[in-house]
Amino acid sequence: MGETTAGGILPDDIAALTDIVRIYPGLESYVALRSNGSIVVWGRQDEYGDFPADIAALTNIVDVQFCSAGGSYRNYVILCDDGTVTGFGTESTGILPIPEGLSDVVALTGCAEYCSALKKDGTVVNWGNSGYIDDARVKDDLVDVRAIYGTWNCMAAIKADDTLVIWGQTSLGELMTLIPEGVQGNISYMQPYAG
């Protein structure tokens, strides 16, 4: 089913697996998380590049995020149960390599050219193309965070006091108009995109 050149055909060896617990879609590729903590990949190889042997050998993966800037920038970022982060993909806009020393991560989220990692201590580490989503003005607000979320062009963090921090690519304030009225007063910062 689907486009045969874009990941629409499931390889027989993957179709035979009986321990897949979650599927992570890319644009034209997929990653399947198995119950043993390993992943398998299929689809257009030119989308995800080489599947590194060291990542294929992992058995402690708990989450996968796909980040794409369209065209040729496509990356998978992987969270392991020990709080470390790794990844693979084609060209990068700063998503790969993963920031050195990133550890104690409990959640990941990503958007087109940008990733965020929530650490055990409630802080958030952001990396990627800062020209796309500039986080400089929200860094001080990204403490006591309990959840992070990403969409194609913006990020959101829910803090322990139930307030939101939202930052991302917006023009003419359109992101703010999409936030429900009852939530708007609880936003600590919304950074408009200047580009």
C-alpha cells in the first residue's frame, strides 16, 4: 500500500517481526521500535542516509523523533533509557551531531530544523538551526519544565506551575492568535520569528 519508492512497501523481514511496539514516520521512511529496545528502518535510504551499525545494535531505545527541513535535511534523533541521545540521517542543519555531553534526558521533541531535550532536572537543551527557531530569549524560562512538545515550526514547554513557554517561527503574531483565550494569560514568553 502506498508509494513504492517512498517507504510504501514493507520489507518481508520487517513484516515478519511480531514485537513492534511503535512506529515513527519520516517523510518517506519509517522507524519501528521493537519490544527489545532496538529499532529497524525502511523506506527511501536517501532520506535517512546510512543506518549506522552502532545504532542498529542498540537495545535500550525508548523514543525516536524525526526532524526534517524538507529537501535534503532529514534526521532521526533517538533517546535511550540511560538518558543519552544519539541520531542518524542525511545532511544536517545543526541537528547532527548531537550536542556533546548531553545526558540525563527524559524526553525529546523536534521540529523542522531544531530539537529539544528535557532533562531530569527540569531544564531544556535546544540545538539545531537557531536561525530557524531562536531560543536565546527563552533559555532563562526553560526551568522546572515537566513536558516539551514540538510541531513543524514551534516548540512548547509546560512548566511545573502549569504555565507555558512557547517559541518558534511565527510571522505577524499568528501563533498567539491560535492559543485559546484561557491559556493566553499563562504564557511566559512567545518569541516571534524575525525572518
